Amino acid sequence: MRILQNGRITPGVQNGRVTPGVVSWVPLLLAAAVAIGCQTAAPQNAGDTVRSSPRTADGKPDFTGIWQANNEAYWDLQAHGARAGMVTQPGVYPYEYAQVAAAPVLALGAAAGVPASLGVVQGDGEIPYKPEAAAIRTANGANWIDRDPELKCYLPGTPRAMYMPYPFQVVQGDQQMQMAFAFSNASRTIHFSKVTGPPVDTYMGHSVAHWEGDTLVVDVTDFNGRNWLDRAGNFHSEKLHVTERYTLQTPDVIHYEATIDDPDTFTRPWTIAMPIYRRMEANAQVLEYRCVEFAEEFLFGNLRKTPLVTHWEGETMKIDITRKVPAGDALYEWYRR
């Protein structure tokens, strides 16, 4: 791409080298973003009113409503470039950025790709894995189709449920807050006073909250350790302790933070933060996404005596599928992941 500046073609950077006549678009986009972010809001017209944040009868911020995140944390909490697919393989050139979509997602084209993101991990943007846990994270990402609990329609866990690309509903009372999620009909109850924990560890955890001014602080414990934090393979153990902070930034925006502490997996606590937006449709509601039945063939199709899904043919490709059953205890371990 050639761009004229003061009558001259500006240089750019390509593969780590300055190349004449080529402009790197990243600095241009960042400059544009900064310029837009620095613009002041237009003054309100006479007669306009600013809606105040809703309050409950006892004066606490009221989070009741239908909400949804709008970012790329669903794919990967950390900053990342766009890539060809959740499953990739080497292409013509031996560079990571030149990898192509692998066979399991090839037929989906651009729909299988991963959009770029500036990330939601605070501070230096790094997730402080212990060395052995970092190796597991890398293996998880490389084996996404076999390992991600989302593909099996397992409950998404906390905090992952908060930034999946599906709406969730909050109903707030004086003693409890109930959250209902579209994905897998998941739900969680946030208690405003200490109550007895669950008899067994769970996917969504046990949530107990208190107020710090107008911020709702939620301690979430008692996890079973079988969740991921995103599609990139970031994970945790059963020792996870999540501290969430909910603050109404505006009547229609929650500033959401989650501090993740897991001494078995990470060297220190770390925090993610993002806005979560109110769904503004007049008829907004959370519709069921009962994905369990949609995942049955994925989960159990290899156990059929006669395979059901074996072949697909489009205009430009044919795909043949051979199912296999992991040997011995590996079969049960696959379901437990």
C-alpha cells in the first residue's frame, strides 16, 4: 500500500525490516484511535436529560437487566493478531503468521478465523503461568478441538461466562443476585451474605458478595478446575479464587474486573477488565441456547456401531471423516477434560 505524505511515499515495516513504499497500517490505526479517543463529547441539546444509574430500594446500584460483552476475550484474553483459524497448520512459508486453516475448520473459510485484539489482561498483558502450566496452555491451544470444554457444551465457568458472545440476564434482590446465561442454560447465584458452600466443587463456583461503596465485590470459590478461560487454551485448576468487581460506569455499562488467583497454575494474581453493555432492544430477552443436543454427535458419535457423519461434499472440496475411540482410560480422560 502506498500513501503520499507531503508529496512523498512513506516507508513502512515488513517482516521486521523497513521497506520503501510500504506503509505499516498498525501505527496509522493506533494514531486514528488516539485521535478519536481524544475528541470531546458533543454538548447536549437543550432539554436533553442524563439518565441516572438505577438504584434498588435500599439505595444500592441495581444491575438488573440483560447484558452482553462486546470484545474478543472470548477467543483469547491476551493481545493477539488475527489468525487463519482456531486450528492451523504450516502454510507455504515457515512463519507463524503464514499458517493456514487446518482440515477441521478449512471449509468454514473466514468464519473459522480469529479476529485480532488488544487484549483485556491488565498491567503488562502477560498471564503469569508457572513453567509447567505454560506448557499445558500451549498444548491446549494446539489441541483446541479435542480439549476446549465449550465444544462439549459444558458449563462455561466464571469468569468465562461473563464475556462469551451471548447475552445473560441479571435479576437483583436484596439478599441475592441471579444470573442466567444463554449458553448451555448456565446460571449462578451471587449471595449478599455468607451461606454454606456447595457439597461438591462446581463449574460456576460459589459466589459471595459485599459492597465497597457503589462497587459490588464478589468472591468466587469452590471450582472443579475443569474450565478454560478462553478458546486459546488459558485454563485454571480447582484452586482458583476469582474476585470480581462490578461498577456501573453509566446506567447501561458495567465496568467489570476479575482478579484471578490460582497458586497451582500462576505465579501471582492477575486481572482482566472490560465494559459489559446493556442490551437496549425494547424486547430484549435471553433465549435458550441448549447446545447439549448439538454436541451429542461430537461427543458420542465415535461410539456408534455404524458412524452417522462420515462425508461432506461442497462445490470446491470433499471431506471424509473417520471416527476413532481413544484407547483404554484415555477415552474417559477425554470426557473429563
